[in-house]
Amino acid sequence: MMMGLIRIRQNSQGGRKMKRKIFSLGLALVLGWTVAACNNQASPGGDGEDPGEPVDGGKVTMSMFSAPKGIFNPVFYEDQYDVYPLHYTFEDLWYYDKDLRLTIPGLAEKWEFSDDNQTLTIHLRKNAKWHDGEPITVDDLIFAWETIAHPDYTGSRLYMVEKIKGAEAMHEGEADELSGVEKVDDYTVKVTFEQAAANTLANLWATPIPKHVYEGMNPKEMVKADATKKKPIGSGPFQFKEIKPNEYVVLERNPDYYGENAHLDQIVWKVVSQDVAIGALENGEIDFLTQIAPEEFESLKKNENLTVKETQDFAYQYMGFNLTKEKLQDKKLRQAITYGINRKAMVDGLLKGHGTVLNQHMPQASWAYNEELKDAYPYDPEKAKKILKEAGYEDKDGDNFVEDPEGNPLTLTLSYPTGNPVREKSAPVIVQDLKKIGLNVKLDQPAEQGVFYEKVEKAEYELFLAGWSLTPDPDPSGIWMSTDQWNFPRWENEKSDELIKKAVLSKEAIEDQEKRKQIYAEWTELVSEEAPYVFLYSMNRIEAWNNRVKGVTFDWRGAIEDHNWVNEWWIPKDQQ
Amino acid sequence: MQESSIQPKTVEMQQPEPKGKPRGKSPLQLALRRFFKNKMAIAGVIILAVVSFISIFAPLFISHDPLATDLYNTNAEPGGEHWLGTDDTGRDVFARLLYGGRISLIIGLVTMLGTVLIGAVLGALAGYYGRWIDALVMRLTDLVLALPFLLLILFVIAVLAETSLWILIITLVLVVWPQTARIVRAEFLSLREQEYVLSAQAIGCRDSRIIFRHMIPNAVAPIIVNATLLMGLMITVESSLSFLGFGVPEPTPTWGNMLNAARNVRILSSEPWRWIPPGFMIVITVLAINFIGDGLRDAFDTKSTRR
């Protein structure tokens, strides 16, 4: 599932609201360059022992921390647990490889761009079938695009078709079909986009849905249809066997898969509360566990029956400044605060070392990571005090807190949402750190996620803690352009807008990955200098699984979020 | 209560007599004597005194700042530097325990005083005047008592969207006063018919004098008992609210907050120093207060055979 790459984790982002936001971020076109991604080595199931030849049979049990909403359709799902079974039951046209490039063919055999990069021709493989035996054709793909572009579609994926010519007209109800889509034959389609862009492929919806099942329904009916709730017809190596709302979802092997059939008979997803999940993993009730807290890492590592892996996540936490508040408009103050927060200690103490200090929007795992900013803003309270003093922030009344340059007392309020334990713990630490450089920061009552982000959007807070989950594509539009809805600090900068657009639309960026990277380098340095955020840390994604499951691959996506690997999982006969 | 309720009048009449003359003990003295014979109650007083002392004078016992974080010394085990270890942001558990006692005791004490003030005044007015005042006050108490206690507090806190120590105290008072009001009213209903009240009315005493000078002193025993038990209850309520995340906000240390922070299987099993001390403090403090309350009830209740 392409959408699966946009991971939303309850503990770092929570809430559906957040998810909506993340979906509006772009994905990347990533062809012809290499990436210095960390921890990308594949790992065989056991620890060094030869696991032997794969055998068929057995079932694997996975956990969901809360019940899925039950919308098992890649176009409509909103809940993170709906998407987990969808990874294995619906195929994409193409997949990311371990270097974050979209090079692995799925339902598409091959695809090529025209010389002006504005038209894409997709060739589907001819031997792929839906789970009910019907062939998969471009009609199914076009149906998926037109469903998303339909005026009645209210989901969050509109941005994944809106670059296609005619999508806007269709969404406004002025056209019944996408003018930019031309069906050449049953297995070939030509798509024309409004303009050439560096991330066209990454941003294009790539999961066909079965037209023959949904034909004649409008999107509102599709969401409620039996084919979405009870018996979804997919295209992947596994198919739905049973869905019991609020309890479990059972998948079974698809015997007519176009590629190599999966080894496992069944995959079961069951609802296990987060509090007991660790215990369930340790006593073998569940085979996989994701979203593991950093404190649990060491004790799980000691368990010989488990494999524990970590990789840097495409996500980060930050403290935002609301730049509409006059007292936060001084760049020097913001820089001083950045120097004054001991982020290294947060990673060491709160994340137990399972994370990285970040100084830019690009996580280290991304190819667009700017090496130059690696050590920007080291923890330096003396320097912070010096900057404050130079900018006129001095403590004249002797209360150990500085006043603003006009001599008025300066008090800042830090707000944060509930839901992410590490972030909640970091709030009082930040207050203490800033107290040491003479800033009087008050801690707000933690707010419920939905309420919190509503207020952040309305720019009601002063300092706020929040986080982003990112896609492999580095395009920061959606949250960093001056007019973006989720530009929470309300940071308006023409130069930044220009660079963000240039990195996606300019000819040099489309054609040369290295050029695109340079533009992002310039942009990240601008952001670093202006400091509308204090980038705090990027937490590692920690996952563990039972050693009885062999052939598990773990890379930047983790172990369970790509279907290509699930075919390779197997369980020795004596442990089935 | 009838026997003892006649007494204040007698006391008043005895006052002009010369000092030094041997006389009978007042009911208050009798009650105190009975109270001090109650070993459990004495134990309660001592425990409460010790807890209050170390909380109020916390800086004498511990040099650590309960708010100071130390990310390079998190989840430390109990030892020389940190007597009870540190929590997950490196704050000293012992310091938080002592300072946390202040919050719990303040909440218990202030809420109790507030409740008694509002409850006693409204209950007295309702009980003394009867008629529409009584009806009004009683319907008000019915209304508040009909709402689920914890839910009402959560609702108020959710509406206000923020909590502080004082907002929490005010909320608690507003939710709890009907209990005291009802007790005082019931007491006043019976006192109102007593001869000394009637005679005071007959000689033209003002209502305020009758209520505060004659009737309240006779109703003081149930009020004290109720107030004491209320104080214990309020400490547990504060802990429950903090545990639910609706109490006094972080980073203020309270026993409930400390328990809340330890709400995790790993901490429960491997870091007992995080949750046993605050749990123990809540238990012994509330227990001590309840012993005192029970002792007071036995002491004031002249018909009780438990001596």
C-alpha cells in the first residue's frame, strides 16, 4: 500500500485529526539517486542460525491497540488499524525499495514519463486477478482515481489525484471524468498532469480498487457497502477470510496471486490493549508488536525468543513558536531558546538513546537530510544567555527572570497535548531548561488532542509541542508554505515559499536529484536561521517479533508495513 | 444528642459563679477525655502531626528541588543521593513525596473548611427558618447529590478547560457541601424545638444570636465528625483525580500525580519506589484522619457504649 508509507502512530500523533494533516503532505519522486538511510539491513528471522528452507503453513498473530473502524477500502479508510490488513490485501502499482526509491514493480509492469515529464504511461501486468477471479485492468485504476476526484468524496486523499489534468473540474462537479486520463488499452493508460513536478509519481494514487464490485455506487454508498465492511475484494497475496468488528480480522493466503504465493496460511489481527501487549508478545500470544516505548527496549532485547529492531522514524517532535504573538517575533529570542534546551539530554534520558536530535525538517533517514545542520544549535546555556543579553533581554528587577527589551516582565506559556508519553514528559523538562537561561515559562494544562490542534490552528497558543509524521518524499509543502493551513507557527517567508516550489517544479530539480537536494539544503538552512520551530528529536521506531517467524525483513518502514515481505514469512513445521 | 444539647444553657448559667469552686466537667471536656482514652485516635493524631510536620518543613529534610529534572539520572534506584530514587525525568522521588504532602493536606484542609462554612451556614438557615428557605436549600442539595460525584467534578474541570490548585478546591467544595448542609439541617430541625431555643426566642433574642450562640455550639459535634471524615475523603478524591489526569496539573508534585506517573506495568513491577511511597502516604494519612474522625464521633456520642 502506498498510503501505508504515511504512518500514523497513536503514540506520536494520535487522533484522526492529525492524520488528515499528514495526508496532505506530498510523497516524493525518487529516481536515480542513492540514499544514506540508516539501519537498512535486512535481517533473517533467527539470530545468525540457518533457519533452513521455507515451508508453507502456520498462522501469525498481530495486535491492534484499538478496534479498527472497519472501513477496509484503501480509498476510504481513516483509521490506522484499518490500513494494516489493507497492506496485505491490496496491491499497489509500484513500491519503494530500501533506498526510498519507487522502483519495485507491483501491479504495474513498467511505467515511463514523456520527455516533458508531464505525461506518464503505465503498463499493468496482465496476469493479476482480483480475489474473485476477475482480471485487474486499467479500468480499476481509473475507477479509483475518479472515485477520489468525485465531488461526493470526502476522504483525505484528494491531493493524490488533484495534479491530474481535469481533476479539479471533476471535483467541482463540472466534468464526469478526468480529462487527463487516456485509456490506451485494457492494460495501458496515459495520464497527463497539470504540470511537471519532481514528486509526481510519489504523489499519484497507485492502488486500484475493483470497479466491477463498486460499479454504480457513488462514494458515499461505497463507504457503507458490504464490499467495504464485510467482504472486501482485494488484489494482494492475502485475502479477507473473516471480519469480526471490535474483535479480530482474519486474512488467508490468496492461492491465485500473480507472484510467488505466501507461505503462511493465515494472518490474524486481534485487538490487544497496549497495556498488556508487551506481556502478550513475551508469552507468545502475539507474534509482532510495533510502537514499542523506548523504556521497553532493553528488557525485550534480553528475551531470547524475540527479535527487537529499531530504525529512525520519518517523524519528529518540535516546539513551535506562534509568530502572531508579538513577544515571539524576535528571532534572537527564538534562537536563544533553541540553544537553551538540552535536546541531547532528552534523547538520552527520555528516549533512552533510541532517537536523534534534529535541527531540520528532514529526518536523517531522508536523502534530503542536510549534513551541514547536524550540529547546529548545540546545547549551550551560556551562549543562550549571551544572545538574550545582546538582544536586550535582561533581568533588571532581580527576580532571576529576564524582562523584554522594553523592561516589561516576559512570561511565556507552553502548551502540549496528551497522548504521547515522551512528549508529555518533555514539557516540564523544557520549562526547567529555559528557567536556567532566565526565561519564565508557564506550563499549560495538557489538552486533549482534538482540542489542542484546533487551538494550534487558530494560533491561540504561544509555545506548543507537536509532531509530524513524514512521507519518504521531502516536499515540505502542506505545512511550511506561508498560506498553508498547517503552517502552525504562521511563519511567512517569501524566500521559503520560492525554494519549496523550486524544489518540486523547476526543471533542474525534476531531472537531477542532487540539484533538488541542494535546494532543500538552502531551504533547511533558512529555516534553521529563522527558527520558527525548535526541532526537538526524532524518535526511533522500535518493533519486535517472535523468532518462530522466519524470513522477516526490517528496514526504514519497519517489519509489517509492506506486503512484499509478507510473502517471505514462514514458520518451521515444529512451531506452527 | 439530647442530653448534651441541654448543656450549653447550663454552662452559660454557671459562668457568673466564682472560680475555683469544684464543679462538674463540661461535655466538651468529657468528650476530650473520652477521645484521649481512644488509642487508635491518638495514633491518628500522631501520624497526622508527623505527616504535616515533614510536609510543611520539607526543605529542612531534603535539599533537592522537587521540580528539578535531571535527564542523565532518570529512573535511578533508591540510594545515597536520592533516598527514594528518581522518576523518569530524573526528579527526586523523596522530595516530590514531601512536597506532594503539602498539596494533599492543603486540599484536604481547605476543602473541609470551605465545605463546613458553606454547608453549616446553609444547613443552619434551612433548618432554623424552614419553609421556603428550607425547600430551596434542600432542592439545591438534592440537585447536586443526584449528580454522580466524580463525573460532576470531571465535568466542571472539562468545562473550565484548565485546573489549578484553587480551581480544584473550589470545585470540590461546590460538589461536597450538600452533605454537610443536610447533617446540619437535620440537627437544627430537632434543636429548633428545644426549650432553651424557645425561651431565647421568647425573650426576644435576635435570630443570628440564637443560631450562632445557642444552636451551632450544640450542633458542633456532628459537624466536627463530618468535617474530619470529609478531609480524608478529599485527599483520596484529589489522588483519584490526579490519577485520572484531572487533578493538580504537572509539574506540581502531588501524591496522585506520582501514582499517575507510575501507571504502567513495567514501572509497577520493576520500579516499586515510584509508587509504593506515595501510595503508602495516602493510605496512612487518610487512615489517620479516619481514626481521628471515628474517635471524635465516639467521644461526642454520649450514648455510645464503645469507650
